[in-house]
Amino acid sequence: MTKIAGIILYFVLVTALPSTLIAQRHYLPGYVVLQKGDTIYGKVKDRKPEPFGRIYGRIRFRDGGLFAKKFGSHELLAYKAGERFYESCWLSYQMSLFSSRMISVPGRGHKEFMRVMVKGPLSYYSIEHEQHESGYYNDIPYLKLEGNREMVRATQGIFGLKRKQLAAYFRDCKELQRAILEKEVNTVFEIVDFYHDHCQINQYYNPDYQR
């Protein structure tokens, strides 16, 4: 290699390095689960960080290639970014995006990534919603009983639990209904724990289950 060629190569590497580092910012260790069930490990970026944040419609995924791959909710079963885990769920709203009830039936409505907070006989999901005015995110919590196609929204922002709707959803567990209406449980996690402790009889629990 001639001296001039070496200088040119050095210049290219030096100028390209900052853009490469910028492109890899905010990626987290994780994986994607393809529609066929294959799991591919790498690094995932699904949002622009706060403030002035933005949730990407299609996540970015890098597994060693030069360019990031992009995946939408119709292309994946699930993905993980750092400690956050998401499932791609079929959703149809009975009224609107922020209605109290949603239906999850394969092939009906549209697919959307939902963050999985707890997975079990009673699962706790969250829809992450960006506030365009502030650039920050809100979590909209939903609960779903195993085997039930219906999800119920758990809270109404600063107003706390949607107690009447939750009591109606858990009509098959009178003890939990009472605890909700009498304010013995005050958070979504408390509802999940109460259900698992009091509403499941002779239920087998996976020893790997953790809150």
C-alpha cells in the first residue's frame, strides 16, 4: 500500500467512525422471535429516548451485519430489548384506543406490540403511548385472564384503578371483586398477586414464574 493510499484509508476510517458509533447508540442487548418461532439474538432499539422521545413503528435490530434490520408487529411474535419484553398481539377495540375493553383474537383487528409485565393465569400487559406534546411515555395497563379473549384496562391515569370495570371482569372470583371494590388492592401488581393467591384452586405454577 502506498503512503497516499494509507492516508486516504485512515481518513475514511476516522470520518466513518463517529457515524458508526452514533448509529449504534441506544441499542440494547436482546432478541427477536420471528413468525416461524425462530429466535435471533443481537441488539434492539425500539425508541428514541426521552425527552422528545418517539416509539418506532418498526423496531431496529442488529445481529452483526453492517445495516440494521427493521421489523414491524406483523413480522414478529415477540422481542426483547434489555429487560423489556414485548409480544405482538392481535387487538380490536370495542370503542376506541383508550376504551375499557379490548378483544384479542388472532386475525381480527390489527397487531400491536404490548409490553409484558406479568405472564401467567392472569397476565398484565401495557401499551406504551408517547405524549407528543412532552416527548415522554405513558403506560396504559391491561389485564387478561388466561383463555379469555377479552382484556380490561386497569387504570384511568391519575384517577387510579377502574374499580367497577375490574370488578365486572373478575366476576368469577368474588373475593377479588370484594378486594377491588373495598380498596384492599390499589395497584395493578396487587390485583395480579391477589388473583394468583386467592382465585386459583389447585393451580400448578411454573417454578420459573416471577413477578
